[in-house]
Amino acid sequence: MANPNALFGTITGITSDERGLIVTLSDDVTARIDVEGRPLAAYVRVLEDLQRRKRPVYLEPDAEGLIRDVLLPKVVQVDKIIDQGGRVSVTFVNSQVRAFVKLDSDEWRELRKWGKGRWLAVTINDRFEILDVRPFDPQFELPPFEPPPPRLRWWYWCWWPWRWWWCWRRCVSPQRAQELFDLCATTTCDPLTVPPPCIPFLYPDDGCWGRAHEMCRLMIDDGASPRKVWIDGSLVTPTKNNPNCVVYWGWHVAPTLCVRRWRWWWWFGHQEQVIDPSLFTTPVSQATWKSVQGDPAATLTRSSRDLFARWAGSYTDPTYVKTNIVLADYRDALQLRSLGAAGPPPYANC
């Protein structure tokens, strides 16, 4: 049931005194955040970023009226609602999260009331349980349909036997694939400072489409030709970077590279391998990537690197403006989780 004492709104003011940090929300309500034993400067920095970008926050006071954790609601539209027998699974537009809500709860009634097509602020905890649902008009519009530009697929040329050499040359060696993996992985964020333009691999809960697009940019700038692979299903993926040791996704995406493989029966062998530092420490086959995500029935879809997201049809992000917005959102989410009661990842209990 929704907490009647919870506070919600965009941040309009941030002050501090000898007792800690005070934030003022858009309805002129103030709240005191408990920062004892936590770096005050880091809290101020992330809250100022949320204020600047007009992102809403959700605050639950304890019995003493103090805020222990700051949660970031997802500004989303409902995609699918599936009754799983007493517990409802909900997926959203512009989020990979698969969240859960109890039947006949206040949150369930709010979801049913507003349905699809209405922008909502949905607050979800680390266990992917929906805590709060309310209508919210964001400071942005859903991008229009922009189909990816037509591309001449590299495999078209491979119909001709004498062009197999050209196709094989497109692929990279295993050593080069690891170098490109490391190029992306080393940009991971320090969870307490999250300095831009780091990639928040340590916040696997959401934002994979932004991470994938930024990784493609890094690899393209280094002379590689990545593509992407998408997985759709009821994904349950173990991780040490969520306090509950697992994340629930409706889909996930990561870049791929064509990697050369020597085979005695076929000299010019190759394999598409996935570059996903949020799950692995090395490039892996698509079968291995799928196997750790908890749904054998999940489906894989390959696409060009230009495809940024698949809602509202599909659209691209050639200027990386949308990519940077996604990365900023989940850098803030990573820092707030790390400053909260859970502390920074990875979590020793996982």
C-alpha cells in the first residue's frame, strides 16, 4: 500500500545546516535527508543535477521524519500488464524493467485507472516492487518515429565465393574483441562520484539501450563495426550489483562484434560475440549471453548499430543526445543507491 507520508515532486531548493541536508520540493514541502556518515558533497551534487534536469524524486520519511533513501521514479508509459496469479507483472515504454504489484493494491488501481498512453511517475524499489504510481507530465516529448536508414548488409556480399575473404576481414580477432570490450568496460562509473561521461554498468536495473549506444560510439571511434542484439522475454538475471542480487527485465540489448574463429573445416570461420560489461568480463557468444538471463524461451533479434530504441516504432540517435540523457538518469540512480542504506556495489551478500 502506498505510504501516505511519502513526498513526491521536483526539487526546487537545497540547503544544509548543522543537522544535515534539507530539500524543498515543487509543492513547497521540505524534507530533511539523513546524511550522517555519508559524503554531504556527493549528496548535494546529485540532488543539484536532479534539480537542474527537473527529474522528480520520491521520499519516504521514517518514524523520526528523516529521509534515509532518495528514490528516482521512472517517468514512463505502461506497455503490458500481465496477471501472474495474485501478483501482476508490469512492463513500461522506455524502460527495460519488469516490475511487480499486488492485485487490489492502491498501485494496481492507479495503473488500471490511467492505463496506456498516460505519462506516469512510477517508483520501484530494489526488489522491483512498485511503491507508488501517479500521473506526471514530463519536461520532454516521446521522440517521433524515425526508422533506421537503409543499410547494405555486409553479408549480402558474401553470396559470392570470392568475397568470403572480404567478409572475414570485416571481423576482428579474439584479441581485438577483448581490447574493444576493455575499452568500454574501463569507462565504468565510480559508484560514489559517477563522473561524466562514465557508463553506469554498476546499475544494471535499467538503461541498457543508452549503455549499448554509447559502447557502439566508443567502438566506432576506435575503428570497429559493431551491431546490436536484443533479447525479449521474462528475464531474471543474477547480479552482484543490485542489493537483492537479481534484476527483472522485459528485454535487454548489447553491442555485438564479428569475431574470427579458425576452424579446420572452414578457414574463414566467425562468430557474433556480445560486448556486455554489465554481465560479463569478456566477449561471449550470443548463446552464453542468453543463458544467464533466466528465460530459455527468450527470443533474440539482431539489428544495426543505428537502432537506439524500439518504442514508438523505432528510432535512432545519431547525435547521442538521447544517449546522454539516459546515461545521466542512471548515473544519478547509481549514485543515490550507493549513498543510501545499501551502499555501493558490488554487494557481498550476492
